[in-house]
Amino acid sequence: MTSLAHPQLRFTPIVADPSGPRELVILGSTGSIGTQAIDVVLRNPDRFRVVALSAAGGRVELLAEQALRLGVHTVAVADPAAEPALREALAAEAAGRPLPAVLVGPDAATELAAMECHSVLNGITGSIGLRPTLAALEAGRVLVLANKESLIVGGPLVKAVAKPGQIVPVDSEHAALFQALAGGTRAEVRKLVVTASGGPFRTRSREQLAGVTPQEALAHPTWAMGPVVTINSATLVNKGLEVIEAHLLYDVPFDRIEVVVHPQSVVHSMVEFTDGSTLAQASPPDMRMPIALGIGWPDRVPDAAPGCDWTKAATWEFFPLDDEAFPAVELAREVGTLGGTSPAVFNAANEECVEAFLKGRLAFTGIVDTVAKVVAEHGQRDGAPAAGTSLTVEDVLHAEDWARARARELAAG
């Protein structure tokens, strides 16, 4: 089976580079990944030009400011109710500059993903990024993937259309693996070692986690992220998703993908080779580095983010994962092995449970416990596509709808 993302494939870009800056489409521009990507672009105007932006619609003033500052020709917003405010914000910011075209609706980002450009950065949060991911790949764009959910829930669909090397991952862990894998051939890879910060509760037992509050869970010790990703980091669901993603990206079996807790978040992941050597990618926790690597690949962007300061003493710690306190990773392995629509059920149920936790309707430990119940029930349902069978987008969406509804029922008690 061909790896979706392999650093040794320095592929010829499917869309030829023009003589000027590389043209980009950024999906999810007002989120954490999108705003940091724009920072990289603005500091490198000779290398990159953003031609279109999309966002959900909750921060239209920021979206308008980004669109006009970057001079994009198209801007999209998913929420139709946000259109009047967006147009008003664009007019207020324009100051005589040409206004971009505006696309509106749930399919707007998918339309942008297929437009003429070199690379599409998918920074959308959640499985709603699946259709844009498929659209970018089918249009022959280089997909700079920060939306891990689209690969996880639609793995067979993505693998069916992606060409080798067409996907460049942006997650810090997968960007690290992407780089470390260049140190050997596929046959020489013994295991992938994915690092986890452990979140704010890494030293707590399961009993001590029961009373965790949303405010405590949102206080991540090393990364600044959106609320869903931050809670996923605290439960280690995010790490479980990353294990599935690593399996799909690099075609490495689940039993050769290990998770280790590294609180400093400096070593972003490692590859162990068959001769016993391990290659690690290290840098201070700053998402601008993997973003720059993604949009610039196969070239690096100088000074994308600060490097390690080797003039200062530092200690890097590594601990085994406590599967009893944090069962999400092992559950994710089971789900990934099951395949079919099981990963979609896992992801959708988790999103609902995170929302219930944030609203005080579910205990912290209840998030993964409830997800596990939904996954188990899904496995007993008739009509759920199994691993190895043909999967469609409609299958994924139907499974997600069922999982969300069932998770809400269970969270409501």
C-alpha cells in the first residue's frame, strides 16, 4: 500500500509554481491554525500569496480584515446568517480597495478547496472538513492538512483519491514524523513514537480526574488551541486521533505506533529504525514551524519559528502513558483497527461529549467512557460498513449523525 505522506517523495507539484509567490487557499482562517498561517505568509510575501479564505462565520470582523490585508479575490463563510455582517465588515475595512467575491453556505469551503491554486491549507476543525479535503485532492492541489478529523473519519475515501506525497501534514507530531522518516527507507522503520504533552492532568489517577472542571481542562500547559482540541488534549483523545492519523498517513501498523508522554513538548515525535537508532524532531512548541513546513514543502521557510536555545540548560522528560487514567489512546487503536465507519463514530461522539462536558452536563471521565459506549453500540448495529467494504461520504455522515444523537442521549443520563 502506498503511503499518503512520505518525505522521500519530493514530488513535482501538481500545480506548477508560477514565477511569483506560491498561491494558497486557507480554510479556517480565523482559527488558531489559520491565524498562524497568515502570520507566516505576511512575513514571507515573496514566497506566498493567499488567494482565498474561508471561515465558519463567528468572527466576521477578523475575516474581513484578513481578506483585505491579504488582497484575496474570494472569501467564504459557512453560516449564511453571517453574510450581512461580513459584507458590512468588508465595506467598512475596504477604504477604497476592491472587495473580494463572497461565497456563503456549508459548501462554500468545498468550492474554495477546488479552485486554482498550488496548495490548500485545511485548518477547519472537525469532520466537516472531509468534503473540502476530498475536493482539494480531486482537484490535484497539494493538501496541507491540519484537519486530522477528515482523514480519520474518511480514511478509505481520502486514500482512494490522494496521490503519493499529495498530503503534507501540519500536526506537530505528524510533521515531526514526516521529517524523521527521511532518515531511512520504509523497510528500515521499526516504530513510530508519537509524543504527548500529557495535558494538565498527566500525573493524576483516574479517581482524581473525576472532579476536573472545564476551566481546569482548558488550561493547557504548553499549547494555545481552540476549546475542543484543548479538551481532547486533556483527555488524550487528541493523541488517539493522531495514532489513527499516523497509521493512515504512513501505513505503519497500529502495534508499531507508540505513545510516550513528554511534558516539555519540545520533541514532537520520533522514528525508531531497525538498527536501534531513533531520530527525533525537536523545536520549541510553536505551530508556525509545521505550518511553514507544510505550505513551503519541499523547501523550508527560514526563521518560521524560533529554534531551541542550546546555550541554556534544559531537561527533557519522557514517561509511559497511563492507559488506566487515559483510556482514549487504546480505544482509538481499537477503533482504527475496526475501520469502516467506526472512526467517524468515535470522533463524532467525542465532539458531542466534549460539548456536554463544557456545559456541565458530563463529568470529565465521562467523555471517554461515553464515547466507548457509543463505539460498542455501533459495532452491534446492522448496516454499519465494516473494514474492507466500500465506504461513501453518506455512510460517514449517517454514522456521525447516529453517534451524535446517541452520545447526547447518554450524556443526558
